[in-house]
Amino acid sequence: MNIALPFTLRQLEYFDATASEGSLAAAAQRCNVSASALALALDELEYHLSLQLFVRRKAKGVTLTPAGSRLLSHARAILSGAESLAADAWQASSSLDGRFAIGCFPTLAPFLLPGIMQTFQRKHPELTLDLVEAAAPELGELLLQGRIDVALMYSVDVSSHFAFDPVREYRPYVMVATNHRLASRGSIQLGELVAEPLILLDVHPSRLNTEHIFESLKLRPLIGHTTSSFELVRCLVARGLGYSVAFQRPASTVTYDGNDLTVLELDERIEGTVVGLARPSGAPSTARHDALLDHLQSDREAGPGASLRLP
């Protein structure tokens, strides 16, 4: 059962100061408030507690009543606990040690987690990293439940329940086989490929982003194969079974089965996809969060095809 507390920490602070100083004027000076404001707060405290805490005498200060004496130790214990809570919270928000739980969308993990596990961890050895890979809905639940501190997500998956700090913007590109008729071009327009089979990565949000690109260019792709495996997409493309549109760029163009593919840039002005750090809306930015954000925004951690994206 939830019971509304009949007092505030500020009222208890005034109660403690008045008992210690022995007068309203001295207590007001100690608390840096006016004597009238302090007196009003004490009146409200006595009213809500249904107790008289002080006997007030003009020119003679104040004296604790028996009830006030009994409650003073409780008030001081509460104030001490509040100070301890504040100190612990400050330590947790400003320190770079202890457990730091980081969630990550699976398709981002190979590009971002290795650098976090190596470079970031080496820079902050006192942090114990707890890395969790999960889909966007699960990452959101973990954030709201406080089971992870931050999550690396695509902006399209971030609702109003979360604050989002952009880190990188990835531009779409095209993959074709090395012997493709356009492989030597360097850049193309997507319409030059639209009659050929599209190997479509069918995972969220990649499929939606790819479909949006074709819709924005008023093109209708000929889908040759769909798969949830990014590497299978690359393997099929490298064997000449179609082309694909992607955002994340592996450093190597060699596929798992030993074939090679060619990366082509898109000449059209197409909006990229933004990746960033999500945390519960209203949650303060901690030292750990800021350190990770700085790490992710460093040029050496950008990854192929990524550009710095500042808020």
C-alpha cells in the first residue's frame, strides 16, 4: 500500500536546523532562507504530522517538545539516508568503474562491439562490461526495466520513451559481382539495376530501409531472393545471382565461400540510416554514457562507409 509522506526533506532539514540552533533566525541563516519561510515550513510540518514539535517564545528562541525530541532522531536518520543516497547516486553517475550494461542490435554488433570490447575496455579497465545482443523491442524493455544502461540502436526503432544520441550515419550502397557489367563504374544510379534480381536482406529495419529507397526513387525492384543472413546476401551477389542494397559495410569484400564482390556508391541523394545510443527519456547522461559516446564518435571507430553524426 502506498502512503503519501506527510513531510518533505526540506521540512526535515529546517526541523533539524531549528533544533540545533535553538532559534528560527539562526536556523534560517543556516539554511539560507528567510525566517518567515522557515517558520511557515515548520507550521506545515507540525500540521501534517498532527504534532507540536517546538514551543516558541518571543526573544527566547524555541524549545523542543517531548514529541519533537522523539522525532528529531528519526528526522536526522532520514536526512542522513538521503545524503547517503545522493552520494551513491553521484558516485554511480560520475564514476567510470563497476558494471556497465550495453545492449546492441544484432546487425550492429559485429561492427561496434569488437571496438567496445577492446579499445573502450582498455581505456576504462575499471568498468565491467555486460554486453547484450537483442532485437529492438527487447532492448527497449531492458532499458525501461533498468537491466541495461544504454543500447546501440537504429533511430527508426527509438520511441518517445527514450533519449537518443546520434553516433553515426551510414549511407546506402550497392553490391555487385566483380564481373558484373557495371563493376568498374565506381558509382551508379539504382535505376540501372532495377531490371536485375535484387537479393533482399529481410531483417528489421534493413528491409524497410531498402524498400523506402526504391519507393523514394519511384522504382519497383525485381526481388530474386530474400534472406535474413547478411553473409548469404553477399555470397549470392558475389556469385552473380543478383545485386543488393546495404548500409553496413564489412571491411573485406571477400565472402565466406571465398568469392569477391564489388561495392558501388549511389549517385542519387538518398537519406542514410542513423545509429546511436538510446537511454530512458529523462535519465541523466552519466560519465559512462559520455565516455562510450565519445569512443563511438571517434574517427577510428567509424567503420567503412560511416560518417560522423552529431546531435
